[in-house]
Amino acid sequence: MARPFTFVRVFFRLLVVVSVVGAIAGSGFWWMKYRPVHANETTTINSALPRIDWDPRLPDVLRLPSDYAKSLKVKTAYVQPAPPPEPLRLRGSLMFDVNRLARVGCLFSGQVISLGKADKTKRRRLAHLAPASLVEKQTDDPDTLRPGDFVRKGQLLAVVWSQTVGDKKSDLVDALSKLDTDKRVLDRLLAVGNKVIKENDIESARQAVFLDHNAVERAKRTLESWHLSAPEIEAVYKEAQRIQERHRDKRSSPDKPVLAPSGDPEALHWAETAIRAPLDGVLLEKNVNIGDLVDSTTNLFKIVDLSNLQVMADAYEEDLASLRRLKPEQLRWKIHFTGARNAKPIAGEIERIVPIVDPTQHTGLVTGWLPNDGGDRLIGEFIAAAVDLPPDPTLVAIPAAALIEEGDSATVLAAADGSRLAFAPRKVAVVQRGRETVLVRAQPTEAEQRRGAQPLHEGEEVVTIGNLQLAAELANFKASPSVRR
């Protein structure tokens, strides 16, 4: 007995639900069909309001009353110049200037006997990291130059002991000593005169002095070509002078030794030469230690100047065309640092657009420079460059609501004959569509003109609200010319 009762109750419940749903659907249908005028998204023109004039002789022109904005709820807007596009955003990184990278080497073979110290004005705080045993034994000086240290131009990097340098210094001393001796001989011959001395002997003495001068210059220039400093070469001249003075003392005191004693400081440093930094910069590489043997093929140090960094950004092929259209004064960008969110962007100039496209990524290289006097920026740091593009002078902007689209054609209701009360449909060439703004070509191309597109210039007036209804009214007038409101 319970089963028939349950079935009937379920049946009645379903019937009630179906009835309610049907009533709601029917109400919605009738409301959509006979909904009031104010419920439409674009207000429908009320026939009770002042009428729209239409002349069959000008079938494409509608004339509105002077108070159309109030009476017909029709609104218009002026055609504006195209706004500038979104800034072009390029991704890239920072790189050091390859023209400011110095590879420091040695022009002769030798052995490294000492290394330079870090700049005291930028001393590293590493002394507490070195083990006490090493510091006490002085086997690892914390101030010894390491990669990353800042060095100044002319700062001592290393001292190299070389037999070759010692030999060349000795050659200069020999040449200076021989020059001094030959000049003394020539002076004596000239003092006696050619009445006693043959003219050939005097000329031979002059020739010997001339050859000695050449030998001195040759030995001196050899040392200069090895980048020995002026004080180091001056020390050789002083050493030659001391040797000559010892020889003179030998003549006056035969028991006095001629050669320098083995403990002479000049003799101890005779074969040493200093390797100095050629520029201000950061020590990028240090490839030697004390005791290493080096030659002319060894890169002892690498120093790079980081006061200016190169910005290297990648641009896609379509963006390269936009960059190439820019004028020289427009080739500027703002560098944003992706790794430092609080860092302010830095304005800079685009130096070069490399005329090569990567065949794998289809991107081109765009380069520029970034000042880094404070040394805050890092080599290899990621950046984002924003390039402001100028507006296209061939385009104009209209509100998106002004566009009437039917199939593949786009039309606007534009003011006719410069009148603010007469409007006519006009096909336009749409270039770019946006949510609120549409970019239209002010002067269509020949191909667009063949498809019916007409010019639309800055300052013209177009209908933005009510344009669909006005277009429908115009179609009704043209379909029934005898019927006019």
C-alpha cells in the first residue's frame, strides 16, 4: 500500500517543478520580446521625439535635430590622433666592455718571486677568515691579490725574476762603460791633435764613440720595449756610473775591489722586474702564484674596467622593424633590473642594432651602454629594456563603440560636409582593434580604397551611441523612400 502512495507523491512534485520552470521560461521569453525601450543596451530612437530628416537626393545622409544629444540620446566623439603604442620590451643582460679587458703578461721568461697587495682603500675583510697558523707562519697573506679585487693603473701586480732581464741590463751597463772609455780616448786624441796623431786614428775613435752610442740606445730601447719603467732604467745608468767610479778608484787604489760585493742591494734586485696594472679595474683572473715559471705566452692576470657596462638585449624580427624606423634621437630606452625590484630604472641610449638575426631564435641583438661608476651592477645580470615608440602619424583613433561591423566591412557614422547635424555612413580601414579604442588608417591604401574604404581625419565627428539605430533608420528610409517620419 505504501508504494502507490509514494509514486503519486513523487509524480506531483515533478509536475510542480516542471510547471514552475515553464512559467519562468515563458515569462523571460515574453519579456525579451516585449521589453521596454530603456532595457536595451543601446537606446532605441523614440518615434515620438523630434523626427530625423532624410532627403532622397542625398540618400546616405541623415539630418538630426540640434538637440539630438538630449532628445535622441545620441552621442558623438571627435576623431583623435593615434596614441603611442605600448613600449617595446626587450630582455637581455649586462656584459663588460671587451675593449676594456686587459690581459697582463710577461714579455720574457722568468719566475714569479712575489705578488702585489690589494688596494688599501678597498681592503677586503678576509683577515679573520684565514687560519691563525697560516697567518703566524706568513704562508698566506690575506692581503695578497685575489680575483675580484680592485686594482688601479700602475699598481704592482707581481715581481718576476728573469736572467734575460739581468743580461739586457748588463748589456746596457757594458755599452755605457765602453762609451765612457771610448769618449775618454777620443778626448785625449783630440787634445794631442792631428800633428802627432794620425787623422785615421782620430776618425776611428769617433767611429767607435758613434757605435757605442748606438749600442747604448739599442740596449735602452730593448728594456723600454719590455715595459721597464723609467726609474728602473735610470737605476741601470746609476749602476754603470758606480762601476766606472770603482774602476777609477782601482787605478788610484789597486787593493780596492772593483766588482760590487754580493750583498749589494742593487745586485740582489738586478734581474727583477715589476708587472703593473695597465688600467683601473677589477681583477678578473689571477693565473700565477709565487714560484711559478712564466713566459711570453702566459696570461698572468686579466683586468676589466667595469665603469661602463654593455647592455645586450634580444629583439624579435617584428620588433627590429619598429626599432629601425626610429630616428637617432628616439633610440633611447629605460633599463629595468629584474633581480633588484627596488632599483630605479636607468635611462640610456641604444648604440647599435646588429644587422644579424639568430636563425634559431629569430632575434636580433640590440646593444647600448650603462654607467656603473658605483659598481652596483653585475656582469651577466638580467635586465628588461623598455623602448618608447612614437605614435603612427598615418593612424587615427576612434571609440570602439563608433564602429559598425557587418561581415568583413567596418563603417562609422561621420559628420557630413563639416556639419554637426548631418551624418553619413563611411567605410574605414581598421588597423588595430582594442577594447575601448580602434585605430583606423587616416588615408587608406590603394588596396583598401578598392574595397570601399574612405579617409577619416583627425577632428572629424563620429557617432558613438545610437549609431546602430541611426544606421537602421537610414536603411528603412532608403528601402521605403515614400515613408518619412
